[in-house]
Amino acid sequence: SYENDICPFNGRDTPNLRLAVNGKVLEIFVKNVEGTLFRNSMNFYRQFGQRVELTLSRILYDPKYGCPESLEECTREQSAYTEHILYQGSEVNTSIDHWKVIGCIRQECKD
């Protein structure tokens, strides 16, 4: 579950950070990544949670999808798009090689 398998791994109290996006569980060992851009993005997850769809909807307005308040308001297309945005951001802040997909998590979508 999100509460047991993702939330405790916040990158502050543990050496690893786990995020959920598009039904996948991603993990990164924080000490392996340098750079201010990555550190700043970690602050967003600490503040808004480790569900990437909801975190990004709180910091970026999307004219196509809007700003969902819950995962049940997200479409499958939006979740896939959010995963793509996370991937692009990881390329920019050079953390892409450090992320690993370690599992799946149940995710309800509105479609």
C-alpha cells in the first residue's frame, strides 16, 4: 500500500526516496544524486506527498488536465503524461540513471 510501501521512504528519514506514478513504484538513493535542482524537487515531495500526479498538479497548472485533487480525478492518459514529465525532469537534473522501478501499486483512475 502507499502508506506502508512508499510514505516511510521519504529521503530524509531514510537514505532512499520512493515515489508512485502511473501505477509504478520508483526508488532512488538520495546520497547518489548531486545538484540543487534534484534537492529542490525533493522538497516538493516532502511538502505535497510522494504521489507524483498529485504533487505536480499542486505546483504546475496543466491546461489539458487541470489540477486534480485526488487520483480518482486523474485519467490514465494524465498519469502516463505525468510519468513522462518525471522522466524528462530526471534527464534535466541528471538523476535518470539513479531511478529504479521496484514494483507496482494499485492506482484508481477515473476512466
